Amino acid sequence: MYEPIRKLLTEQGFTVRGEVRGCDIAAVRDETLWVVEMKLSANLTLIYQAMERKAATGWVFIAIPRPKKARDGNFSKLKKLVTQLKLGLITVALESPAKTAEIHIFPEGKDKKNKRTLAVKKEISGRSVDSVGGVTKTQINTAYRERCVRIACLLEAHGSLSAKELVAFGCERDASQILRNNFFGWFEPVSRGVYGLSAAGIGYLEDNAAASLVVYYRMKAED
């Protein structure tokens, strides 16, 4: 269901990202944050998740497949519940070749500005490549992982570099901290303040050569 919803929100001017700090879909337009939680059927878990997301924004939607029957009694009851809870409702026509998404109910629509709101927005702004929302057991391209992949691709393309040189290539100013922390084990010091790729880093790039994040930053590194 992710792609039809992403398309719907993108057409309305949102920057959309999947799997952002526990949210299936998070989207930002100007100062407004929308969050969408998806399930293949309406259940209490979906409602609980959506209510939790209201801590970050008043624009929270649940998304489910479009009912097969035009007059579905359970769907009518769901719409009443969603309205009472001040949530929004989106359906996706999975049975249709077009697989379009449609907004049936808008939520309370209150913008918020707290730590949770800012954390979600920061994660969205820190990503150049998206992750598909609503999936499990897949690698999520977080903003931090993206910065690490960018550094790894630059080291692969240009050889050993210092943090200052990486910043000159366009990396964030926390490049030195990323190199020192070496969370994924991809980097190794070759001299004072200069780092190269470790065997783990070389292996990661080789094993994920077709991954969108690696392809993107390999191309950027060669520019």
C-alpha cells in the first residue's frame, strides 16, 4: 500500500518517507507533519499505533485496503470510530490495476511542535533515499545510515580521507564523530585523523551494490 499513498501525498506537495522513527509513513509540507499507519485489515493494533502517533502531530491517518463491497457495514462503523478518535482514514484500491489511494476522513489537523515532532521532521530532512513503509525484516535507510553510506562511498572513490576533506565533499559536519564512533564497523584509521574503508565497509558496498542508497552515493562520489 505504500506506493499509492506516497504518490497521493507527493501530488499534494509533501516530502514523503517510509519507516520514520516507528511511523509507517511520515510526510512534511512546510511546517505540517502527516503520519500514516498501515495495515491490511483494521484492528486494535492499528488504532493503538495511530493514537500513539498523535503525540507528534494531529494529522494522523490509518490506511487499509478499500472494501470490496460498496456497502460494507464494518467499514461504516470504522469510519464512525475514526471520526470519534479524531483520526484520518485512507483506503487503497489493491484489487484495482491502478491501486489508487483515497482520503475518506481528515483528522483533527493540529500542528504540534515538540521533541517527537522535531525528531520525525529531522529524520525526514536527513534522508535523500526512501525506505518502503509498512514492511518488516528489511533494512531501513535511516538518516544516520545514509550519512555513513555517503562517507563509505567517498572513501571508496577517493581513498583515505580526513573528516575535513569529507566535509569539503559535502558530508555533514559530524563526519569526524561518525568516523570515530564507527557504529557499523565500516571505517578504520590509517593515520592521525585520516580514515579508510575497513574490510567490513568494503564488504557492505559489494554486497549492497544494487541497493538504492549505495547506487545513489556512488554516483554522487564520482561527480
